[in-house]
Amino acid sequence: MTLRVAIVGAGPAGIFAADLLAKSEVDVSVDILERLPAPYGLVRYGVAPDHPRIKEIVKALQRVLARPEVRFLGNVEYGVDVKLEDLREFYDAVVIATGAMTDRALGIPGEELPGSFGAADFVSWYDAHPDVPRTWPLEARSVAVLGAGNVALDVARVLAKTADEMLTTDIPANVYAGLRANRATDVHVFARRGPAYAKFSPLELRELAHSPNVDVLVHPEGFEVDEASMEHIASNKQAKMVLDTLANWVGREPKGKPHRIHLHFLEQPVAIEGDGAVATLRTERTALVGDGSVAGTGELTDWDVQAVYRAVGYRSTPLPGLPFDDHDAVIPNDGGRVLDLDGDPVPGAYVTGWIKRGPIGLIGHTKSDAAETVEHLLAQTVATAPERDPEAFTSYLTERGVDVMRFADWERLDQHEIALGEESGRVRVKVVDREEMLRAGR
């Protein structure tokens, strides 16, 4: 008997799980449910538009969706269009792979002030997510970006580059118009730890300096490396490459370009201040303590900024009918098997990706993550769903008035975006409006 599996979420985590299921020795039928009309999750809506190389993974993901054992069912929202008990009628197992799309709170005073933004929200805007506002306020001339990871670099780079530089990418007209109105000249990136512990990838860091309109300045204050730092980079090739790049930039004179990205290390944000809007970021100088961590020194600095972008990590959100660990922002699980509040496995319920382990790691980690979950699923799942006809579920959705995007519909939308790009000499131009996405798919 064919095993019926539903995967909720069509990002890399969900699609990798589908691929492993389809390639297994078990006869399976996999449906991937995605609340957006388009697949690929953060690869489409979380990678900066000027990073086309990273988006090469889309080709591999597309091949999985084209497999005969796999169906893409877009524009279907778990918790709104279907509940867990509904899925149990049609599937023997359900894999949750909804990832993490919201911002982790920083937990400092003033975080809620107008002009204080979560980086994830800004990324969703410039990546043309259909469920976010079409405009973004970009009046600030001096901007702070908090964080030492690739998202912080993406945000800083997009804020510092000119709109015309971004016009070679897939951004739609509303994003181009917003970036043209951007008034930022100085973008300050703050990291609480030392340069040896920055989470940047070497490639993303070097790309900061590729713009003809941006000077990258590493401030010598806080650029400290101790014995623990040296031990860290000795065992971490990427960290050494990052440190070498930063060391070459320390204290160099600006070349007079119109925009500047400033990198500050050993500066910990402690408050955002302003009368009704962001006017100041207060940081505390930290010091290396010899074991890779840092401690506050009590030395405070006020920075004149009119906007703050918090890039301190993504956070998953709870899903109806499933347990949730609010502290770690994950669904409690044992190797991918969902656990209830008593720690007992929930029959037929599994989890993979960031909502399983937290928003850490790269694509490679997601593959191994999915492998662990799929191994447990195949070992434990038996045919339990009363309704086993694949078309029964899509009929159920149709009866509920859900306008389902099939894979063929997505392919038409994909070709439509490519055609829009060809008109302006670009690889593609994203369609941002949900209804327009659905129309293009038809």
C-alpha cells in the first residue's frame, strides 16, 4: 500500500524531506502544502536579490517538485484552510517544515519605537513577499544594523547600494521605487563579540566592497583578537578567512564614495531612544574575557541614528494543534518525532528544518536534518488514513473554496516572471501581488 505523507512548508527543509521520501525504497505519495502561491520559502523570500548564485539551489528544488511521487499544493494555509485532524483523514504522516519567518526580540528598551525594524520584515519587503506592505520608510540618513550574521550584511548592503545597482536583480517596481527614495548615507553594523567570532560567510563579507558607491570601513576600536580568538580561527577556516578580510580593512581611509558601511565590534546595544521615533542607539563597549565570550565594561556610547534594524536571528511561530516550546521557538521533538506536553510522541506527526532545531545552520544542515526525520518516519509510519485517493484531498480543498496552485500553475507563474525580466534585460521580475500570482498561474 502506498504511504501517504503531507509536508507543510515548501522551503528547502520540506522539499529535501520530500526528495528523501521519494527516493526511499518505500512506495510513497507526497503532497507539499505551502501557504504562498510560490514554493522555495526563504530561498525565494529570504535571500537578498543581489545574491543570484545562492538561488542556484532553486534548480535542484524544482527537480524535486517535478517528481511524479511529489505534488506541490500552493496557496494552502495550515491552520486556516486545513487543520491537523483534517490532514489525518488523508495522510498517514504529517511533516511540519514551516521554518522561521519572524524576528527574534532583542529585549532592550526602545525596541518598539517607530524606526526600529526587524530585519526579517525588511527582507520580506525587498524580496517582494506578497503578505507584507508594498512600501517601506527609508528616510533615515544614518542607520544602525544590529547583528553579526549574513542577514545583517544583506540588510546593510541593500541599504547602502543605490537603487540602480539593484535594478539588475529581480526586484519589482515598488521595491525599486522604495530604494530610489532611500536617503541613507551611513550604515553602522554593530557586533557584540570580537571579529574572530563574526558569523559572516567570507563571500558575503567580501561582497560588501564590490559596490562602486560604497566605502567599507572597519573601525579599529573594538577590533581585538586574543588567544581564544586565535584558537578559534585555527580550527575554523571560514572564521579565519573572515578575520583576514576584516584585518585588511581596519582603519583604512574612505575613498570618498557617497555611501559608507561601518563595521563596529565589541559594541553591545543596550537601548534605543527617541521622542516618538528612533533618534539614538546606545551601546556598551564589551571586552573579551578569554573564553570566546564577552563582558560589558560599562563604557557607553550614543550613536546618532534615525533607524535601527535588528538582525539578531529568526524565530518560528506556533501552529494550531501542535505543541510549541516558546523559549526555544521550536516544536518539541525527538529526532524529528513531535512530542506532546508530556514528552510522548504524537502519532504520525514529524518536524524538520528550523522549526525542529532553531534558525541555525546552512542548507547542508537542512539536508541532514531531513534525513534524520525521514528515517524515523519510514520506520514508524503505517497506513492509517481512511481516505487514500490523492485527488480526494484536492477535492476537499476545492469544496472549501481554496484556490490551489499546482506545480504546473507555479511553472506558468515562473515563466511569466522570467518573461517580465526579459522585457528589461533581467533574469526575472517577481510578481508581488498574491492575486496577480494566482492569475499568472492560470
